[in-house]
Amino acid sequence: METVYIAGGCLWGVQHFFDTVPGVQMTEAGRANGTTSSLGGPYDGYAECVKVVYDEKSTSISELMAHLFEIIDPYSLNKQGVDVGKKYRTGLYSTDPRHLEEARAFINGREDRDKIMLEVLPLTNYVRSAEEHQHHLERHPEDCSYCHIPDAVLNRYRNQ
């Protein structure tokens, strides 16, 4: 199993979506690359993210990136849907340099690479979100209308 941390705006929808992606074994809502190890206190530079544990025999970083690009506006800086601010930036973070190289190769292989605002950086810090944020849309489907990801995309893989 491999682990990456994916930021795509509000983590509720990102987690809900990646829970359905083939090859993904587990997800966890959290915060990447802040400066503290706790949830309390003022904003510390983190990005809302989802820890994604996947089977490298079933999927790849390039495939995960392609899935991420289905649910984000890759040209938007610090904004996805109605959520605005640096904590809603898009990115892929990892402690494995191979993951970062593959993510950068995915972006560099696109014709629109110069417009893409997604950051690809080493993971420097991860904090698990509070329990109320774990699998939030599974427990509160009424909140899906708030999510920036269309229902058809959110549930694309759910029935496969």
C-alpha cells in the first residue's frame, strides 16, 4: 500500500469522491503542511486534504491525479466552488519523492500545464481532522448540495 495526501478544496467532497475510486483502500480527512500538530488555534498555513491509501497494483499517482482533475478547477488559486482561502488550495503531498515526480510528470504532460495552480510538494506535516469531519457526506448527505463537486461526479464509481 502507498499513501498520498490530496487537497481539492473542501475535504468533505474530496473524501467522499476518493472513497469510491478504484484502487483506493482507505481515506482520512485531515490537514497537510501546517505548522502545528494540533487542530486548535489560528490558521497555520495548512491545506484541507484527504489521506489516500491506495493499492499500487490497482492504481497509480497519474490515475489519482486524473481523478483529482475531475473534481477540481485546476486553474483556480485558493478557491474551489464557494470555498475561498489558502486552506482550500489544491495539491498533492507525499513523503515519497517518486509520488511527487509522477504527479509533476502528469502536470507537465498536459497542454495547459502553465495555467495549473495545483501544488506538488513534500508532506511536512499532517494532522487528522476531528471525527465530525471523517466521512461527513456519508453521514450527512444533505450537505452534498454545499459541495463544489457535482453529484454525478461524486457518485461516479459508487455503483461499479
